[in-house]
Amino acid sequence: MSIDASGIRRMFELASKVEDPINLSIGQPDFPVPRPIKDAVIRAIEEDHNGYTVTKGDPRILERCEGHLVGNIGWRFDDGRLDLMMTSGTSGGLVLAALATLDEGDELIIPDPWFVLYPKLASLTGARCVTCDTYPDFRMTAERVAPLITDRTKAVLVASPGNPTGVVLSPSELAALAELCRERGVLLISDEIYDEFVFDEVLVDGLCPSPARFWDQVLLIRGLGKTYGCTGWRLGYAAGPRELIGQMAKLQQFTYVCTPSMAQHAFEAMGEVSIAAEVERYQHRRDRILSRLQPLAELPRPGGAFYAFIEVPPRLGMTGTQFAEAALEHGLLVVPGAVFSTRDTHFRISYAVADEVLDRGLEVLERMLGE
Ligand SMILES: Cc1ncc(COP(=O)(O)O)c(C=O)c1O
């Protein structure tokens, strides 16, 4: 298996030569872990919850996780069709899902642009990655996915909000995608790592739209790393068809073993914490980006997460990579779209940064895009 990281490596090599860059490349929240979450995890260490847990996670904590999903998605876990487990980050859940569902020659449909792990899920398993072109609006709709499904398709992977675009699909788009997968007998994997980072205009009854509300055989993969700014704790969870979760748990037993034991205890404090104020701050930053850059470049409105995926205006005659290299000369670090896509026409910025850093970055971008 070959994993090519040359594009990213080159960017970061160049960036390492720039002193104190304006860094809009970061993919994690810029706020500290909320106090009750820290306290729950510190308490867990002090109370000696430091050994292995059972593979799916501490049963008492899994119960809390289940309670959260019952309230959030409306799924029932009492009739034996569904199950859930904790995973080692959202990435851990995605890798286990791929190992459990894909064999050599199978096909996995992913969006283009994608989160960097997605194509590797196919490389890891010998499956073939089929990309769904979602340009220019970045909506992975049933209409775009349907023609890609063959008798070798095992799963469709969707992320809403997405990385690198922040685009959130509507409930009707997600319902249609779920219906398509149900009809064609294909697993729908919903990566909902940004479920708490969703802005006012796309919320439904205060919640992030999810295909799991329309079909209870979706494989739901979520995590708390972004939600509580603790990406290093490797805290994720997966819920879906019982048999599939059983397979994933078997694979976890021999690989990740369990989610870090003390991190699991973050679930105990979830009810005491709201990140609404942080998300509101992100929404203001998103609005600032739209008002300043939309007059200069194509930029579909992000409904969540903390990214914007911006087209390099064709009149500039530059690829995304060339634009990102030119931005570095102005001290600005952005990620070229080619890192996430078969195309090299865009670049990603992250606004999980202080307002003052974002403003400095926007000044550079306004100058560059306005040329
Ligand atoms: C869409 C998406 N899925 C999954 C992940 C991986 O998250 P984790 O750190 O929980 O493994 C990320 C991280 O950036 C992401 O953007």
C-alpha cells in the first residue's frame, strides 16, 4: 500500500521557514477544554480508572452515551437491532468501519473534496475509492451518488458538516441519501464529528441534521474531540446495526483495544457543558469571512465546522497549491485544495483562531484575491 503525503509535506516544509506565520491551517478548536470535562477526566485518573476497559467501553459510560443518542437522534436501543461502542477518536471508528465492511475489490463512495483519511480507508483494505464530485456547491446529494453505485459498492461515506468545506446538507438531502442507500442495500456511514458546530440557519429543532433520523441502519460515527477541544484524548463513538458494531468491536479488541480509559469519563460531564457561546463566536467569524471574501471569490456558505473552502479566481491563473505557496510569501498559512481533492483549484482556511489572527489573514487574502 502506498500513502502519498508529499503535497502536505512540501507545504509544511515551506511553512517551517516562515517566522510566526498567520496560521489558518489548524483543524482543531481554539478554546480550552471546559472545566467540568477536565474535572471528570482528572477525577477518573485519581480514582484509578487507568487500566484497560472492556472493548466497547465502560458499560456505565456507554449507558450515558446511549442516553445522549436516544435524546439526540431518537434511536431506540432496547429492541436489539442497534448497538454502540466507544472508539479511539472518530478516525478509529472510521478505520474499524472500513475494516469490517470492505474487502479487496469492493467500492467505497466518498465525497470529493474529502477529509484526508477517507481515501486511505480504501487503501488500507484493498478496496477501491470512488469519488463523488460535489463541486461547485459541495453537496453530496442522492442525485450525485446514485450513478456511482455498482454491485461492488459496500458503503457511502458522508460528512455533514464537511471538512474541508463546512457545508451542511439539508434534512431532505440527507433523507434522500438514506433512502437511496436503503433501496440499494448499501451501508451509509455518517461522519458527524462536527455535529455540535452547526450555525443557526441550518439547525433543526436546535440540532444538527442527520440521516440517522430517517433510517436507523445508518452507521453513525461521532467524537468529542472537536466538541470539547480535546482532540488529543482520542474520544469517539460509533452506533448502528448491531452485527456491524459487533464486528467493529472484535477488530477493536486486537487493534486499539479500547478508548483511552480516563477520556471515556468525559461523557459523565457532558450534561453540565454547553459550547453554544463558542459556536456563536465561530458563526460571527464565518459571517466575517463571507462578507469580506464572497465579493472576491467563489465560496459556498459553510453551515458548520470551522472551515471555508475557497476557489482561487480563475483570472489569477494559479492552482490552489501555487496560491497557498504565494500566501506563504505574505506570511499566511492555508491548505491547498489538492490535499483534499482530485482538483487543485481551491484552498482551505480554518477560522478556529483568535479574531485578531483571522483579521490579519483576511487582509492578506483580500489583497491576493483582489489582484
Ligand atoms: C470530517 C472529519 N472526520 C474525522 C476526523 C478525525 O477526527 P478524530 O480526531 O476524532 O479522529 C476529522 C478531523 O479533522 C474530520 O475533519
